[in-house]
Amino acid sequence: LERLINILQSNDKSAKKKAFAEIKSIVNKSSGNELIELYHRLAGVLRISFQDTTESCRDQALQITYEFIKRIDADKKNLTSIIPSVHSRICRIEDYEHSEEIRHFIVKFLALLIEKYERDIAPYTGDIVDILSKLVADDAPHVKRSSCACLIKLANTNPYEFFQNTKKCVKPLSNNLSHQHWRVRVAAVEAIEWTMLKGDNKFVPEIINPLSRRLLDDSPFVRMATTKLVGNWMLELADRYSFFSYLLPLILTSLTDECEDIAQEAQTLWTKAGNQYVHENERDYKDRIDYEPVNLVHYPPGVERPGLGCRILIERECGKFVQAIAKELCDWVALVKVKAAQLLSQLTLHAEHNITMQMDKIIGSMSKAAMDNEIPTVVTFVRLAAYYMGFFVPPKVYCDLIVEYMKEANQGERRVIASIISGSKRADLREHLPKVASIFSGRTFKGKDQEALLEVISSVLKTCQEDSLDIGEDIFCALLGVLGLAEDASLVEKAQEHLDEFVKLAGGDKRETCDKYCGSLLKTLKEPLWTVHCHEQFIFYAISTYTGEIISTRFTEILEIMKDALSEKSDAEVKLKIYMAINEIIKDHETTLPTNEIKEAFSKAMLCDILPVQLKWYPGQCAEAIRTIACTSLYLILTTFHLEFQIPSHIPPLMQGLIDDPAEKTRILGLLCLIAISSNNDLHETETYANLITNVLKRLDDCNKKVRELSIKCIQKLYEAHLTQELNNYLNKAVLEFAYATLIIHLDDAEKDYREKVFSCLDSIGGIEPVILREKLLVQNFRDKEILARLITSVEEKLKALSLKESEKKVPDSQDKTNPEQKVPKIVTESGQKFKIDNLCKIDSEEKSNELNKNEIKKDEGQDESNSAEQRQEQNSEEIYSNDKKELKPECTSSIHIGDGD
């Protein structure tokens, strides 16, 4: 043994390693007194080896010493040499142990000493705390965890001595609360718990801020450890009443933790703390314990009421931290705002009626937090807190305190008010509804503000039911405002649902309800200056679209509003919006104009007073757009209502200007309007009719295909109606010839569909003057021979029918048996003009005589070669035409007498 001791004191590293191995072998084989004697002989050299320059030697020396202490009986004399040696190795900068494994083993060694020597180690508590404080701040995570565990053992073993050294541990433990490893954070929280329980708790305020941040930790283990810490401090911490204002926010926050296990643990600890407090102060709260009801009548459904002790604690302490909650609700960190909102909801539930005194401090922050649309959880819990407030704060209080200052409330304030109203008592709220109605007055285009306003209305309707009709006009105006100004379809749908609910509460008759509550709304529509920025234009449109029943019951007022809005001083954009509303009224006429009397009055007002001004031509694009939409209204009136009165005389002239309008849509609508009133007497006056037909024919050359097609249809309808006029005794033959000539030009159009429409028109009006039309049909002028042949066939059939009709009417009787071929019948056209039947085939006879003359000329001149090609081509075309003619009407020439001269 002496040899080994000498080797350990030498500088030979390899020899020392072997010596330590031999000593370790001897120690393992020894026991009892022999082991004790062996320790006393080796203690000195082992203590010196703690400072050896070789890491393996230091490690072996510590392990052998650890084995000795573990196996021999506790003797406090042994501590006198061990602890100072370890202290110097950790706490002295020049001798600091650089090996992570050895530092970890030192912690293990100290834990053994604390566990084995217990109270005997008390004189060395300061040194051990120094060592552990250094090791708690170690870089190695496992050294940190072991040091925290060792510190807990020391605090429980020697609390009195540890109390005096508490300050040394606070800072390193606080720093570990933000360590990247969650196990280190858990170890630090547990060490802080016992450090304050067994040590000096005056450092609780200093440590509480880092601890509160652990409730925001991503790791549920850290949050669970923090929750247990707070619960145990509330149950066991010395002078804990002084620190309740620090601890209550933490335990309430844990009650709403997303992890169910943490929330249940917090609820258990919180209930124990409340019960313990009531038990400890039973004399002070005896009356409340005996007489206060366990459950309240008006209380949030589905929520368990906290115990009496818990409520008393919140009542005592909430004023100390409610302003801190208000600040954190507006924090820039999202998680902080979420936790603050959760805390506020629990605070309100526990404070009950006492929250009234704190509302002025918290309501502003709640309104701001309720606007945080990026974090829905914050909005949810803020609204939950406001909902709880509604159960405990009387309406008189919050109406005087809050509503009076929210005349132009934003979405956050409206959301808070809506939630408070949802929790209010119906009977208490009714008399304060006029104050609540002041929130409805503001109108805005902002979707979020509109959504919040609908929430307030919904809360009022659900809470007050029929009592909400006391402010029915305000609710009605607010809903129509949202319907008119909302840009989001979902908001419009919600507003309609609330309007239907309101109508249902009012009795279910929508027409009666609208008439009853629209008074103030119509009054506001009479007053504004109709500019592009006014809201009233959109509200008027909403009236026509969603509550058209008002139109019939308040027709005179609505008409005045329309006239005022469409006056010259109104902006063009306003006129467009009003015309859109008018069009909606016409489309939904079964609802808006339910009786014929109202429809007739509406139509007269539109045709006589409103539309003529807007249909006149004015320069500019705005005027053009207004003409177009006014023309739309005119068309809807003419086609929707079966007007029994004569259309005003100033309307047809305006239509002639519409079909020449620069806007394509206006021209199309103008032609449609003409078609709709084609049977009107004023259109068929001689001069008017001639001008009208001429203008419509010009539209056949329009650049828009739809205009061209409608022009053809318009001509056809006008002539069909013209022939049915009872007072018509004169047909303008020149205009008709011009119409035929113009239509024939377009019969050879490049588009086949268009040619068919022209053919249809000519076929329809060809019976008026078939002779004139037949004269103008020259086959050489057309590319489409097929459609020409069809038209010629149609016209000649009309001629034949006309001839047969006149033959049947011949007089006198003496000539009844005469051969028809020897007579020249007279035919009277519908225009009153007469002509000989010889003229019916004048065209054919002239063509035949021309052909014979040409043949004679060709024979006399010897069929000149220079003109032969051209003549043959012409002859071929005539033969083609003759063939077509024979196929189309073979009987025509045989039934007509042709004179010798012809």
C-alpha cells in the first residue's frame, strides 16, 4: 500500500493509472474496519489527487473516494477534507474542473453526501450551495439537471441553513428557465419551487416574471411543472397571502390550458387552495359560507360555478393585476394576447358582480383585442369574457359606462357590446334599449364593422325577443343599411336572416312590418344631397331589392325620393344606382307593385315625369350610360306591364333618337322598345311613320349584328301593325319602295343567318305591294340564287292569290259566264290604288320581247363575233331565270290575257 501511495505522489502518469487500478481492486475486496483503516491511510493522497493534472487520475480519485463514502459509516470528520477539496475544484477559477464527466460525477458525489450525512452536512451548506450554483449554470444539460435535483435534496435536508443561502440560487435557476432543452426547464422549475418553499421567499416577486413565461412554453411538461409549482406555493408557501396577487393570474391561466391534463391539475390545485383559504379564514366569511347560494339563477349555462374560496380570492386580488391584463391584451406577441384573453375570461367568471368596478379599466383593451382578426382565439376569449360580464353587470351600468361613448363604435366595441347583451337579463335590458339603439346609427362600407353591427342586432333580437320591437325603427334602418352597403355576399345573407327574424317577431307580415318601421328610414332618404359619396343611394337600392313591400304602402314618398335623386343636381353615379333600383322594382312587380292601380300610377310617373329627361341626348359618357339604363327601365315598363292607357306622345320621338345613339346597348334597347309599342297609334301618323321607317332602315348598316337583326324585326313589326290601323287610309308608297330596295340590298348579305332574317321580313311585308317588290327582284344582281328564287316564288304566289281574289269579286252578273281570259279585271290594293291586271306580268312580257329583239338583231348583224361571248352569257342567265320561273310559277302566264302590242 505504501508503494502505491508513493506512486500516486510521483509524476509518472501510466504508473499512477496502474496504482489507482490496484487500489480500486483492494477497496472492492475490503470491508468493515479494514475498509475504514484503508480509507484513513488513503484519504490524504486521494484528496491531493483531486487536483491532479491528469483527468483520468482525478476521475479515479473521485470514484474511489465515492466508493469509500458509500460503504463506510457516516463520519462528519470525513466532510472536513472532502467538501473543501471539491469546492476549490469547482469554485476557484484557476483550479476549475474542465471535464464535463467529472463535474457531473461531483454532483453525484454531493448528492450522496447530502443523502448520507443529512444534518451533519449543515456547516457546509454554504459551500455546497456555491458548488451547485456554479454547476446549475454549467454548459452541459445533464449537469444542470443533476445540479437542480441535488439542490432540491439540500433544501429539503437542511432548510434552515439553505434559507440563508437562497439568494445564490435564484439567478442561475432563473436563467435556466429559458434553456433550449425542455428537461432542463422542467428541472429548473422544480428547483425554484423547492427553493422558495424551503428558502427565503422574498425572491418570489423577482422570479415570478420568468416563471409566468413558462406558461407560454411549447412543452406541456414545462407548463405542467409550472402549474404544480403555483398550486403548491398557494397551498404551502410561507406568507403566501402576500403573493396571491402574483400567483392568481398564473393558476387562472392554467385553467384554460389547451392540454386537458394541465387544466384538470390546475382545477384540482385551485379548488384546494380556495377551500384552504376559506377554512383558514372561516370566522371572517362565516355569513357568506352559511347564506350565500351555491348556484345563481341567472348564470352562464353549462358552466360550473367556482367555489366560494376561489371567488373570494379573486375579489380580494383582481384589482391588483387587471391593468396588467389590459396591457397584455394589446401586446405585440400573439401568444401573450391569447393567454391574456383566456385569463380575462376566467377572471370575469370568478369575480362575478365585482367585475363591475374593473370594467372601466379593461373595456378599452377588450375592444382593441376584439378587432384582432388575425388571431381568432383572442377574439373568441374576449367575447367570452364580455358574455360573462353580461350576466353580472347590470345593463344600467354598462349602458351608462360604455354605450354612451360608442356613438360611432368600431367593430371591436360592437363585438364587445354584442357579447355583453347576449348575457344580459331580458327584463333588465328592455328599459335601456334606446341607449343600445344609438350604436345602430353609424353607417359604413367596412365589412368587419357591418358584421359586428349585425352581431349586436342579433344579440338584441335573441335576448329581448318581442321587446326588441321598442327600437324596431332603429333595427330596421340598420339592417337596410347593411343590406345596401355590404359588399360581401355572406353579410347580405346574414342581414336578410336577421330581417326575416325581425319580421317574424313583429307578427310575420312583411308588408305590414315594413310599412310600420320604415318611417325614419324614408325621412333620412328625403334629406341628403345626392352625391357619389352618399350612402342613401345604396339604401334605396336595398329597399327596392329586399323590402319591396314598402313601395306599395309608401308609393308617394318613394316617388318623391326617386324624382329628387334623379334631378339635374344629382351625380351621374347616383342616377345609375337609382335606375338600378327602379329596374329591381319593375322586375319584382308582383311584390313591389301588387295592384293594377299602383302599376298604372308608377308607369305614368315614369313615362311622363322621370324617363323623358334622362332619355334626351346629352354629350358625354356619363349621359350615355344614364340613357342606356333609362332605356332599360323604359323597355321593362313596356314589356312587363300591360298598359291600358295611351303611351304619352313625347315618348315615340325620343325612341328615334335612341336608335341612333352612339352606345350599342342603347340602340338595341331602343329598337326593342319600338317593337314593344309598334301598334301605338302615334307611331303610325304619316310623317312620324315615314321618319321612323327611314331611321330604322339606316340601322341595317349598323356595325353591331344584334342591332341589324333587331332593325329587320322592327321593320316587319311596324308594317304589320301599320296595316291593322283602323284610321290608316293611305300607304306611303315611296317609303315602302325605299324599304323594299334597302332590304333587297341586304338580301345578298355575306352571312346566311342574316339573309334568312331579311328574307323573312320581305316575305312578310311583300304582300303589301307585291308588284313593286317583284319589279325590283333582278336575278343578275344576286349571288345567292336560291334565296332569290324562294322570294320570287313567294311574291308570285301572292300575286296569284290576289288575282284569284279579285276574279271572284267581278260584277256585273251578265259577264259571269264570260271567259276569264277575255276580261281585264281591276284590282284594288290595300293602299287604295288601282292597276290593270295586264301589269301583273309586265315584267315577264318585257323580258320576253327584249329577248326576241335581241335574237333578231343577232341574226341581222350576222351574230357579230366580238359580242358573242357576252351575249351568250346574258342569254344563259336569261335561260336560267326563265327555267327558274317556269319551275316556280308555271301557271301564271297562262291565266293572263296578253295584248297584241305586248
